[in-house]
Amino acid sequence: MDQLVLSHVTKKYKTKTLGEVTAVKDINVSVREGECFSILGPSGCGKSTTLRMIAGFEDLSDGQIFLGGKIVSDKAKNIYVPPEHRGLGMVFQAFAVWPHMNVYNNVAFPLKVAKVPHSEIQPRVEAALKHCNLDGLEKTFPSDLSGGQQQRIALARAIVTNPKVMLLDEPLSNLDPKLRETMRFEIKKLQQEFNFTIIFVTHDQSEAMALSNRMMVMDMGNIQQIGTPTELYNKPVNKFVHSFLGQSNFTTVNIEDGRVFAKGIPQAIPVVAPKKMSGEVLLATRPNTIEINHKEGYKAKIVKRVFLTDFTEYLVGVGDQILRVQTPHRNMFRQGDDCYLKFPSPMWYEKTEENDRERAKRQII
């Protein structure tokens, strides 16, 4: 069953200096019950606007939104169900806990607003606190807790209402890296225990890939690709998705008579050229998939070696361009050494200019 459906959803803003801007353009997507669905993209891509329309904080300029098979927003029919009646749980980037209330009252607040009988409030709050590892802290005030504990209060307050859909808007970005990783697993565990659907908005690709069943990458108000994390990482539909998910090299090459040459050097790169492309194109590779060795492949030179925590990164000169190559620490080269490269799984893109100006404009809306 589809828990959430967006049909031809569009959002336009009128600004004094920039005129009319389409923040979200004709979005069509369905999210299944119990799924963790992430929306990701750079600042200004439309992901948070999409989430706010789902929540009911923003009205639509066009289209429809359905939750649990029921329509909650329809611009043409002037249907708008307010946020408090949509049955959603919400956790935001700012912890949004009330400093004058202790932990118990913070979590109980939405139940009191909904006029849930007092006899039901206590057991539901206690269960939510236990699931979020906050039991024993009922009388503590948020100012005495860490950032991670405050975010757990927000999670407990969201799940105490037994929502069918949980909206998470950059919920981990204010936490340190180790705590972020811990909270990812806790959110996934809560989803499995309560079987709610998650709509997770983030610009952090690692968070999205760790949590998601499927992901939607957006850019400048448009859907670029929807699929599983593996599909999007291994088979990106365009240069933007390739560059946004994981680290990327984009090497300008010329295809001549079925052979591939790096810009600035006559040595052919030992790869199979795409049949339907010619002239100047982009050879796209991941730094961790390039094979570097001492004997076979494309001869190049080590420009710089950087020792990192999990791998060694080499900056390698290919013609007049630089490639990043990541290898295990045992594969050692020194700066200035010759090396040989193999490209087992390259991808190819037409060389087009990105609309950086439009993207920058959207970031200030």
C-alpha cells in the first residue's frame, strides 16, 4: 500500500528581487507503507519545501498530496488539512524541545494537546521514553542534557502519538559524527519496532544511504533520479547524481575513431569507448574503483600522496588534469613515481555546462 502519494506537486514563490521562482516542479512520487524514503540534494534543490508541503506547513501551488489514501492537499479543489490533523510525527534539525518543561512533559505535550485521557498518557510516555533510552530522566530539564539526548526527546515526542508517517528534516546535522552514526541505527530500530513510514530529508549522502530503502535526488526543483541506494550509486542517470553520491572524478577526454585520449596527451586510455559518443566528453570514475599498479595500464605520475584514516589517496596527473585514486595502505607509491592505471567500470557523460548560476540563486530563497 502507498502511504504517501505526491501527484503533480508544484510550489512557486514570488520574490521582490528574483521574480517568480519554481521551488518544486511537477513532483510525482509514491512512498510505500513501512518504507524509509530519503529526499536529498544540495541547498535550494526543493527538498525541504517538499517536506513542508507534506507536513502542511506550506500550501501547494498545484497538485495533490495523499496520506494513507486520503487527500490532505488539493490546490484545485481548495482542500487543505492542517498539520495537526495529518497524523504525522516530525523531528527537525533544531531540537525544538521546550526548555521550561522537563523530559516527561516535553514528550507528553502532544498527547495533552490532543486531549488524550490522562490514564493513557503516562504509559504511552513511559514506553516512548524507554524506546528512546530516556527512562530515568523524566524529571530532568533539556538544558541538563547533551545534544544527542535532546534529539532523543524530539524522537520520543514524535513516536508517542503513534504516527503512520515520520517526517525527519536534517535531524542529525547538529550532532557530532560519532553520535550521528549511533542515532542512525536508533532511528532505524524505532522504525522496525513501530512500523512507521519515514520521509527523511538530508543533504548528507551517507545518512541517506545508511537509512533508506529508496532515495530521491533533487536538483533545482526537479527529480533527478529515484531508486535504491545501490542503484543510484552504481547507475547514476546523469553527471549531477554521479557527483552528488560519493566522490567522483570527471576527466575531459576526446573520443577519436573508437579510442579515448585524455586532454593534453596523445597516450590512449585503455577503455572501451561508448558507441554513440564522439568528440569531447567526460569520463566519470570513482576514486576507489580505479586500479593503480606498477606494471599495466595507463602510464601516469604520482603528483601527491595523502595518508588518510582508512586508505591512501593519490593525486595522479593524467595529461593536464588530476585524478584522485584511493587504495589500501599496502599499495604504496611515492610522490613523483610513475604508476599505471586501470579503469574497470567508467561512466560517460556529455560535457555540458551546469547551471550553477540558477542553483546559487535558489540557495538564497
